[in-house]
Amino acid sequence: MQTSPLKIGIAGSGFAGKFHHRNLRGLPAVTVGVTSTRASSREAFAAEFGVRAYASVDEMLPDIDVLDICTPPSSHAAYIRKAAAAGKHVIVEKPFHGFFGSPKEHPKEEMLAAVTEELRDLRKVVTDSGILLGYAENIIYAPSVQREREIIERSKAQILRMTAEESHSGSHSPVYGIWSESGGGSLIGKGCHPLGGVLYLKRKEGLARNGTAIRPVAVSCRTHSITKLPAFEDRGYLRAHYEDGEDYAFLHVIFEDGTVADVMTSELVLGGVYDFIEVFANNHRTRCHIQPVKVVDLYSPDKKEFAGMDLMEKISSNEGWIPAFPEFGWSNGQYYEMRDFVTCMQEGRQPECDLELAIDTTLAIYAGYLSADRKGQEVEVPRI
Ligand SMILES: NC(=O)c1ccc[n+]([C@@H]2O[C@H](COP(=O)([O-])OP(=O)(O)OC[C@H]3O[C@@H](n4cnc5c(N)ncnc54)[C@H](O)[C@@H]3O)[C@@H](O)[C@H]2O)c1
């Protein structure tokens, strides 16, 4: 048990790096420093939050207890290895890992095989080093999802089917939709959230009823690039022009007990982030609203009143009736995930959202990409 505040070093000074830092408020942890490939970006972050700017992860590692990886996905694995070699705990943003090469040059069979091998090795590296790894899948920590976890555990419910979605009008990140940087399109970039959520709930059901997690065994998937269709009429409200990543995906997951989940994800949804998990069980039914949530109904007569305010993620205009956040990230669990990671790393125990969930989510995604390549044919999710 560590009694002094955990020293956190953040890699990546963009959107995620900032909300990770803000969500350490009130926790026994302190952001010691930040690094980013762009000097101007890390220095601006350091000045804004009063922390030290480091030139690299290597330079920062000796001064920290935890490396908090908020960089684009193609750098996650290398940074996990560096932190593990230095004996430092890891927090890593979603998506955990992927295949970063052009789909024109690399068939999906190769991608799935390479990702499987890399995950096998990463698991060994993390386990052998004895560090703790928190996979920052915030949906796991959404208050509605945690309520459902409790309902499943206490009533020993059996989940029969689930539907889940995360969509919005398109990522702000310049590397989004470029496979070699992002590892795919909507399925990995956004679909990892609801997929992580359904895998987590089924895992919890298995542990509560039989003492072992119920894992995904096979998937069928379709992916589409709707904004690339010649017939798509661009009115300017949705982001378009993705390089080689899809903007819509549908993933059907089959679990080892034969029950199922259907995950949808896209860049085609206006009106803010659309994020839910619906559970159909043998003894109850639950709609977990993640975003939007009806807690604060705010009416704005004119968008200029609240220009630049974070009232709802990805809403295009702060005008009219808005289901505003009670506080940024509350309903999607972003504060609670940092609280769990910090507490577990101080106490030396595994966080709720761990390496195993990160691995299963990644494997199901790349099995999904292979299935989509085969126009929806069922593909086994590898076991490592
Ligand atoms: N959980 C969520 O809701 C959520 C939301 C947004 C982003 N994310 C995830 O967070 C990660 C970062 O996304 P973002 O939106 O903050 O991106 P961003 O583009 O806003 O910021 C990325 C930062 O990383 C830096 N960077 C890039 N490559 C680097 C490298 N190799 N080493 C060090 N720094 C590097 C960039 O200079 C920039 O400061 C991604 O994995 C993304 O999927 C998660």
C-alpha cells in the first residue's frame, strides 16, 4: 500500500491527456509531468496545468509511478513496454492496440494473426513485470453500467442478449480514419466502447454465477463507408473524407454460453454522442443511458449564450433544449475510471477494467474486421 500520492506522467497533451489530468482532482495522485512529440503542445499543457514538460517518455519515467498513455493508438504498445521495463504502472487509453498498416497491403488474416501475437507478448510483458495496467475504457465506469453490474451480480441474472452503440458525427482527431495510425475506422475507434461494455457485463455475469468469466467466442461483422458513397449528399454536418477506415460497423458477438450481443457504431449520428447498452436478461431488462442523459435540461435561446461551453459532447450547436452534462464526463464514467486506477495502484490490486478486457476487446475487433472482409461470415475470436 502506497500512502504518498501517486506520481503520474501523462504521455499525450491533447484531448484525452487533458481530461485524464482534470479527473485526478481530489484523488491521492498528482500529475508530475507531460510529454508529447510536439514541443509546443507539451509546453502549452505544462504551462496551463503547472506541470513539467518532458522531451520524451524515457526522460519522464524515472520521476513517476504511473505512465498514463493518452497518445494515438499506434504508440500504445511501445509505451506499455517501456513502462513495464521500468517497473511503472500503466493507464492506457482505448483502443488498447491494433494493426497499423495499410489494408491495401495487409490482408485481414495477417492483421488478426499479428494482433493476436502482439497481445500474447504484451500480456507476458505486463504479467512478468508485476506492474498493474488500467485499460481506460470509461464505459465500464459509467454509473448506469455499474448499476447494471450490481443488478446482474446480486440477482445472479443471465444475460440473453444485448444491444449497444456508440456513435457521433465524427472524430476531431486528424489521424482518425487513417488505418496506419488508428488501426481501422469506427469499429475500433468508437465501437471499442460499447463492445468493451457488453464484454464486461457478460464477464461479470459469469463470475457471479459460475466463478469464471464468460468470454466471446465468435463474431460476424459488416463495415461500410457511407460518407464515401457517390450518392452521399454532404450538408457539412457530418465529418467525411476518411482515408481508409470505415464510418459504420455492425458487430454480432456470440459468447461461449451461446448468448449474443449486437454492437453498432458510426460517424453518422447528429445530435451529440449517442451511447447506450441495453440488456435483455432472464429476470430483468435495463437500458443503460451513457450519453445523452436526462439530468439537466438546459434551454438556450441563442447559441452565442453558451459558445465554447462543454454542455454536451459533440453537439453541433448550443441552442434550443440541451440535455447538458451535470459535469463533464460524469455519465460516461471518466472520473470514476481514474478513481479506480489510482486506488488500485495505491493498494496493489487489479482495476475493474484490466488487461484481460483490453485483450478480449481487441481480439473481437480484429476477428470482426476479418469477418467484414468475408461479408459477415462468422470468425472465431482467438484465445491467447
Ligand atoms: N475515452 C475516451 O472517451 C477518449 C476520447 C478521446 C480520445 N481517446 C483516446 O485517447 C488517445 C489520444 O486521443 P486524443 O483525442 O487525445 O488525441 P489528440 O490528437 O487530441 O492528442 C494526442 C496527443 O499525443 C501526442 N502524440 C502523438 N504521437 C505521440 C507519440 N508517439 N508520443 C508522444 N506523444 C504523441 C500529440 O502531439 C498530442 O499531444 C487515443 O487513443 C484516443 O482513442 C479516448
